Amino acid sequence: DRYRFVAAPDPDLRRRLVDEARLAGPDALHARLAAVDPAAAARIHPHNVRR
């Protein structure tokens, strides 16, 4: 297995982010990602809310 996840998924965080994407739009969520992890934001399409 080449994936090594440090922390377990947080269902509450996922729900809040999905709600944010629904209310503010996927571009707003992507901008938030770009602010904390520009490399990940460069790899992930702005409308890929799941990632």
C-alpha cells in the first residue's frame, strides 16, 4: 500500500467542508486549500470537492 494516512478521517470536518462548498462554491473552498497547501491546490481541479 503506497498511501500512508497519518490521521483517521474526520466526518464532522468533511461535513463542514461540503457545506462550505455548497454555500460558498467550490472555487472558495479551492482558494482556502491554495492558502494552506499551494502544491496540492495546483494538482487538484477547483471543482473536485471530494479531494
